[in-house]
Amino acid sequence: MKVCVVGLGLIGGSICMALKKAGYKVYGYNRSQAPINYALQNGVIDGVATDFKEYDVIFVALPPNNTVDFITKTPFKNGAIVSDICGVKGAILSKVNECVRNFYYVGTHPMAGKEVSGIYNAESTLFSNASMIICSDENTDKNALNVIKKLVKDMNFKRIVECSAEVHDKKIAYTSQLAHVVSNAYVKNEEIESCLGFTGGSFQDMTRIAGVDEHIWSELYLLNKENLLQKTELLIESLTQFKNALDSGDENKLKAVLKEGKDLFEDGKANSFTGKDITVINLK
């Protein structure tokens, strides 16, 4: 099986390293040369991809709009499996379904990363305790799906979470996109100056993902606009409820607001992988 990874950043580079560690030969492609040079010099890839018709499986690790352009405009081998790793799935799937193609598409989203980017920060063990979300529907080729599952297992992911693109985008708007928005908004406060010595774990947790790449994340937000707007509106409602309780000076009202959130968190739902229209396969 000949594997190619397009886009040698943090995730793309880590996919290369994880697959090579598992014994696969992996070829890479990147628009700029520096990551290619680094990948070759450090054994991240076995060679540079030039003709994408040569590969059986291609992972596309590019920003969303570039991913769509690459998948819909690149000639692939007949029967090749093309898998993107974008943080939105519905928008990618709809564009792929519009094009006439000779390949099989499987959408994935590795739930792993760092606060830093670039192939220079890639690791072969990045996925060791992570989930890989794989999106499929009635049109997904079963053999292609099984090949991707095998590669995911060989990359040492902890579990596979299967769902539709629609379910993925609703969940990810809440668990990832909204969290980045909140962190980014949280640091826009004059008190952030001269905070050294005043910060503990809660501050670090809240600010860790504030430094989003505005170019990539604005694409992700807009492609999942309706889901993210809904989650943002619900958050504003909750903050308004807290603000009103605080403003009232009524301790019982404030306690009730806080208890509602505590109870929702402690009922176990936040720590459960099970749910409607979601299938979980534990790999370890």
C-alpha cells in the first residue's frame, strides 16, 4: 500500500511519523519547500510525491478551502482512498459529492494537537491517547472505510468514533470551536496585563488556546456557521443568566445558576463517549 500525506504541518507530519513507525512507506507533499526539506532530512517521509495517481491512500492535511480544491481538482488513481482531516465535515462532503470522481472518500478528524504548529513540532506519538473521528454514511465504500480504520489503528489512536458529518459538525461546534472562541474572547480584557503571579491552572486552561490562527479558524467557523452560531447564542444566554443573578445580589439565585451547571457536568454526560448516532470502537 502506497500512502501519501498532503500538507506537512503538525498533524500531517505526525501522520507521516506514526505510519512510518508502524512500518508503512510514506510520501509527502507540501506547497512550500522548507517542510519538505525538514521531512526528508529527518526521515519523516520516504520521498516527495509528484504524481498523485501513484498512491493507494492519500491523507489531505490542508486548510478547508484548500482541501476542497485539492480533492476536487487533483487526478487520483482509480479506486484510491482520499481522506481529509479537516475540523468540519459537512462542507467538505457536500463539495466532494458534487464532483465526478474515480476515488473513494472517507472524512476523518483526529482529535489531537498542540498549541504550536508546523512539522517541526510533529510527533509519532501525538495520537497515542487520542480519538479519531471517522464520518460515513450510506454512500461510503465499506472497503475504503475498513482501510482507513486499519491505518488509524496502526497510527496508535486510542479509539475510533464513527458518526455522520452532520453529527460531527454539531458536536465539534461545541467541544472545539466554541472553546477556542471563548478562550480568544477571554484574553480581551485589560486585566491580562501584569498577571504574572496571579495565574493558576484555571487561567492557564482558559487561555491555552486563545492564540488561534485566524486564517484557518475563520474558515472553519464560517463553514460551520449555523452550528457555531447556535452554540454561541446558548452560551450568551447562560452568561446573561449568571450576570442577572449576580446583579440581583440574591445569593439563592446565584447558587441556583451555579448548581445547574455543576449538576449538568457531574451527571456524567460530559465524560461519556456514548450517545445517539455515535459508535465508539476502543483500540486499546
